[in-house]
Amino acid sequence: MTNNLSQTPADVFAAVAHPKRRQILDCLSEGDLTVKHLSAQFADVSRPAISQHLAILLDAGLVTRHRTGRENRYHLEAEALQEIEHWLQHYRQFWNHKLDDLGQYLQRKHGDAT
Amino acid sequence: MTNNLSQTPADVFAAVAHPKRRQILDCLSEGDLTVKHLSAQFADVSRPAISQHLAILLDAGLVTRHRTGRENRYHLEAEALQEIEHWLQHYRQFWNHKLDDLGQYLQRKHGDAT
């Protein structure tokens, strides 16, 4: 039986929801890697699990795979993260307002002191 | 049997992975709401499902619940999204570089034309 609350389509938000997949993206942000080299950086994750995480990242368009000689290398497609960037845009106003309020408070406090 | 690839701790990234939970946050960004009023905005989601989504958002610190009279109202805690904002910071360099490259290209092109 599937749990509809945790089941999400293979999109960018779902892809970065798992901490290991965020770690994989972090590794690939340093440069392209094979599954072998990527797996070497995860002592606690099996190579098949890394491959499954990569499949989810591929589906979401967050990585691409390129064949170089006999090897497949995975490449970060960071632009796909802009979907999250755009979604966050609406919420930035909330903490920006709070920063503005703090700035005004400090300015008033500074004004009183001089 | 649980699927370790989709199972994630109740954190901010996992909480916003589901499109309905992002929609709930969008609704709450307009103002505090009861489950009843929130459910009225989702024709395709049952009220128990909305409550379960809210429980996940509460766990992640993305919403808080306040009792007003006989009603519980849910309030957006947008600051919790700054965890995602900070994580994205590292990746912005990739699309900013591309924008810089485009800017330089256009500048060169404009320079040639004049």
C-alpha cells in the first residue's frame, strides 16, 4: 500500500528532499564524477543505492550522464534548481520585512544614543 | 517494507517536497487559517489529508498552531524556509556565472556594433 502523503512526482523538490541526494549534488558541484568515484565518497551508502539516487536526479533534470570512453560521468545541471529559487522568491518578503524592522529599530536606537 | 530512497526525516526539504504542502504554505502566506477554511480551498483533498499535511509542516517548523477561542489557526513560519535559501546559495554561482557570460557576450556584441 502506498502512502499518498510521501509519494510525490519525480520533480526537483522531491529530488532534493533526500539528504543523500543533496550530498550527491554537492559532490558533483566540484566536477563530473563516475558512479564509482561518487560511491567512494559515501561509506554508508551502497553503490546500487547511489545509482538509484542518481536515477531520481536524472529524472528531475538535476544531473545529466555523459559517456567518456568506457565510463559514464554524471554532470550537475544546477539551473534546474532555479525552480526552487523562483518558488522561494514569494517567501523572501517575510524575512526581508523582519530584517527591515530590525534595521529600523537599530537606526532608532542609534539615533537616541547620539 | 519501507523504501529507504523516498523515506526522509521530517525536515524542511521533505516537508516542501509535496506539491499540496507547498500549496498549503501559499494559502497561509495570505494569512492564518483554520483547517476548515484551508480545506475549503482544496476541492481535491480530504480534510484528514489536509490535517496530515499540516502535521508534517508543524513537525518541520514551517507552520505553528494557535488557539483562538474554539478554533485552531495555522500560521506560516516562513523563516524556516531560510534553510533551503542557505542551501541554494552554493548553487547560485552556477547560473550567475552563466548570466555574467551572457552579459559579457552582449557587451562585446554591443561594443562591435557601435
